Amino acid sequence: MEQYDFIVVGGGIVGAAVAHKLAQAYPEAKVAVLEKEGGLAQHQTGRNSGVIHSGLYYKPGSLKARTCLDGYGQMLRFAQEHGVAHEVCGKVVAAVGSEEETRLETLRLRGMENGLEGLRYLDERELREREPHLNATKALLVPQTGIIHYADATEALLRSSRAIVRLQTTATGFTQEGVATRKGLVRGKNIIVCAGLQSDRLARRDGVEADLQIVPFRGDYYELSPPAQAKVKHLIYPVPDPNFPFLGVHFTRMVHGGVECGPNAVFSFAREGYTKTAFSGADTAAALGYGGTWKLFAQHWRYGLGEYERAFSKTKFLNALQRLLPSLERADLLPGRAGIRAQALRRDGSLEDDFVLRQGERAFHVLNAPSPAATASLAIADEILRQAGYVG
Ligand SMILES: Cc1cc2nc3c(=O)[nH]c(=O)nc-3n(C[C@H](O)[C@H](O)[C@H](O)COP(=O)(O)OP(=O)(O)OC[C@H]3O[C@@H](n4cnc5c(N)ncnc54)[C@H](O)[C@@H]3O)c2cc1C
């Protein structure tokens, strides 16, 4: 049976970034990546908005803030060097009304504290030139924002790492010899788990005690019809609700063409079920048997109800989008895909907003890696190698 120097569980972008960094730090090492699906990046990484975030939103000093801007630079360099299609197209954050304008100014100051360059308000003339269809009383230009297809980036990272990728290999636990999988033991002493929506389950099996559980939230997207696509020149975002890390429905140009709008955020009855009716008994029991979920529902039922309405009513979804682009019509919205966020929830119902990394008994675990973890993946990988003691 083969013996590996390092085993990475999870073939999303975080696992791929870890494999890439291991190859740089230990060029001679044998690295295996275990992925339970038949292909790479089938979950969050392959179903996200494809934005290379600049670090505007994150609490200064948090792991998110520290890794986002660093990861942004590393992702762009990697994409340039390895021919992964990307574009730094910039984004416009649009405030509507005085309350949002105040929050936008807080965001601008936060962005400057986080080290972003070129942030500035657009005057009316420039706003009309840049986004002629946008409804905004104040608009902030964030030039350091880009787009990429993270599944392409994942494949390129793994190619460059020369790691051995073992698909359809589900990790079920950890032993002194390595990782137990449904296909038998994979031998190796140094194990890093980057399992996204399943991270809490694998961490618990490795003795990690955390006041956190992953609760899945589905986000639905629509695509804009070709004539409506011309109405979006950059990425367009609303000012986010400070109570939620989700960013509100936004317009995103995609690097391979087209414009998506969304996602909303609704509780999902399956961690990996992407239709509106998807259901998993085990996932639902885990989520509804967890006190934190009910506390979240109790605290934010009004917000949750609004999101549900948008999930089932195209008209409500359109209304949310028309707040930013009033000339959009129902026929402009074509059915799109869905993604599911792994949202770590504390027992008191509060959302864990920052990235969480933990050492278990036999493996090192990425317990929470929500947005912008795809952007930040290469910097998160640096942090993992450092915290796990693999680099000085
Ligand atoms: C709707 C949505 C929009 C987003 N938009 C953005 C964005 O624009 N920009 C950004 O930076 N971030 C964005 N994010 C966040 C980003 O996608 C995630 O933070 C990132 O993809 C996390 O990567 P990951 O590798 O940790 O998880 P995943 O991509 O979920 O990968 C985990 C992998 O582990 C595998 N796995 C799980 N359990 C096992 C097991 N037992 N054995 C073997 N394999 C296993 C899974 O099959 C999966 O392939 C978005 C997320 C969502 C859901």
C-alpha cells in the first residue's frame, strides 16, 4: 500500500491551494488529494460567484482581512503565470438613500484600513459613464476586484502541485496510519482536511471540540438575457446588511461570458442538494437538532422570510434586483444555477464570520472557510502550513 508524506482531504480550491503550497515547500514530497466526488470543485468552489474579492468588507485584523488582500494578489499572479482566464474589471458598490450612504462610508474607511488602493466615490458624470443604468444615490468604485472561474483555478493549482488526485474517495475517519476511506486506508502521517460543507463532521471524528456546526444556506442565481447583459459594465453590489456576512443579491459578470445575478440565502434541507426541493434526512436532522439553528431563526425570521419569498417568487427576486437596475424586466431573468454556503453557526445562534482553523488529534482542519475563501485560498494555505508547523 502506498505511503504519502501529506494527505489533503477535499478537492475544492482550499485543498488545491494547500497541495500547491506543499509542493512549493516540499518539492520531493508525495502528496495525495482525496476527493469524494467524481470530479474536482463540485461544491462551493464550482458554484460560487467567481469574484476575486478585494477585502473591502472584513473586520480589520481578522484572518479574513489579513488573508483576503494577500490571497487576491497571489491568485492574480497564479492566474497570470498559469494561463487561467481572469479579469480585473472592478466593482461598484451602490448606496440607495442616506442610511446606506452612511454604511457605504463605513465600508470605504474599512477598505482603506485593510489596505485597498484606488477606492473612490464616483461623481454623477462618471457614474453615468460607467454604469448608465444603475440606481444609486452614492456609488463607491472598488478597482481591485476581479473575476475568475474557480474550478479552472482549482485544476490549475492541482496540476502545478503534481499531487496524486484520488477521486471518488470518501474520507470517513483518521487513524494512526492515515485516513480511513470507503475504499480502505490511505497511509500518511500529515493530514490536512479542507472538506467545506462536511468540515464539522470530519473535525468531530478527529476529536475537535468546537462550538460550531455547519448549517447549509442555498443561494439561487438567475442569468441575464443577452440584451440585459449590456446594462452591467462592472460588478454591481448593494451595500451589505451589517448583520449578515452574505452580501445581498449582486450582478456579476462571468469570466467565460454572461452576467449572473444573485444569490439569495435560504436555509437548505441538504448540504449538497442544489434544487429547491432537495432533502437529506441526515442533514436536516443535524441542522434542526442543533440549538444554534433555532436561535438564528428566532432572531432573524423576518430576514429569512424575505429570502424565502425571493427563492420561490421570481417577481420578488426581480424587485430586489430592480432596486439597483430599475429598467430590468421579468423576461431579462433566465433560470440559473444554485450554490450552497457552508455557514458555521455557534450554539447561541450567531454566525461565525471569520475563517476557523483547528488542530485535531491526527489531522489539521479547516473548520470554516466561507467567502472570500476562494479569493484568499493561497493565503489561507500559507496560514495552514504555518499553524500546522509544516513551515517556519
Ligand atoms: C453561492 C456562493 C457564492 C460565493 N461567491 C464567492 C466569490 O465570489 N468569491 C470568493 O472568494 N468566495 C465565494 N464563495 C465562497 C467560496 O466558494 C468558498 O469559500 C470556497 O469555495 C471554499 O472552498 P473549500 O475548498 O473549502 O470548499 P469546497 O469547494 O466545498 O470543497 C470541499 C471539497 O471537499 C470534498 N469533501 C467533503 N467531504 C469529503 C470527504 N469525507 N472525503 C473526501 N472529500 C470530501 C467535497 O466534495 C468538496 O469537493 C461563495 C460561496 C458560495 C456558496
